[in-house]
Amino acid sequence: MSVTAAFADESPRAPQKFHDVRFIGALAGRYALPDRRNSAEDKIPVYACRLCSISTRMLVCVGPVVGKEGETVSAHFNEFGILRGQITRRLASGFVTDLQMTDSEREKLAAKIDWHKKHIHAQVPDKREHRRILPRDPRSTIVLADGQRLPCFVIDVSRSGAAVSAHYWPELGMPMALGRIVGRVVRHLEVGFALQFIQPPDFDDLETLIKLPAD
């Protein structure tokens, strides 16, 4: 199901006191599934995600681990802060979350969404030597030295390397391929790890090369 369809399928609700606004666009963030913690001592894994759309009632995002319907989600986006809710629908590589908020919290979120929509075109361009992009399709595969293939989520990618989130935590220096690009793990992130490519590919080929060819 598409993001547009997910919003179009919202069921009618009682009128709200706050002004409801929506934003459809890609924003980087992170999320956790706290229901999966077995005990208070267990550390909850945090994954990278990409926001696809948000309103004061629901959000749609994609990530490396798709939660189950009814499962609690805690997500964070710099633009909107911490958002909590329950998964109401699973998508091919993500999920729809019904946000759990008071009317006051929804009013504040509506103001943040409205502000972001008005200022989105005023963002500062990336001036780093190797410009990083958010791939149109963040789903990819990492290939380990023994040939094992694991699904992953590409946070961003440039000619020099990529930031990756997966249900896998490699050691520093470990060689692996992201799709068809070979690299090494050079840094651990809160939501995954960073790869440095051995041979920088052409910028125009990045989105093609991070995908494995169809079997």
C-alpha cells in the first residue's frame, strides 16, 4: 500500500479542537519497538527510519524492522520531537502508526508540521566534499564475507560511503558489501553503522549499485 493510500484510507473521526495539518515528504529519524524488551535491564535496539508522511493523528515511515499491528512505537524526528503510538497497519517496508497524544500535544505538533512545510525550501545545502543523498528506495542488502545476505536500511549514501541501519551489529573494520559496493565498517552509530567504500563509485550510479541484481 502506498503512502498516499494510507492517508486516503483514514476513517472519519469526530471534529478536533486543533488545526489538523499534514506533511508528505522524506525526513530522517529513528525509532524503537519497546514492547520487544524482555526485562528492564535489556537495551532496546534503535533503528534508523525515514518519515514518509505525518499528520496530527498518524505517521507513516519505513525502516529495517517492520513492527506488528498493535505494537508500540517510539519515534524521534528532529523536526517534530518524540512521537509515540501504536502500529495500525504494516506496509511492505514500513508501518502506519496511530499517534497517542493529548489535544495540547496535537496542537503543538500541528504548529511544528505547519512551520516545517513553510520553511522546507530554506534548508542549507550540503557542502561536504562528497554530497550525501537519501536514496529514493532505502531498502538494500549487506553481503558479509561468508556470503550471508542481510536486509538493511540505507540512511544516506555518498561516493565515499554510507550510513546503514540493520538488525545486525558488525565489528569495526569488518569488510562487507552494500549491494554491489565493497566497503569496511568505520564507525558505529546510535542507529546502525557507517561504511567507507574501498573504491568510490560514480555518483550517478550510486542508487543502482547499492541494490543487488535480481537473481
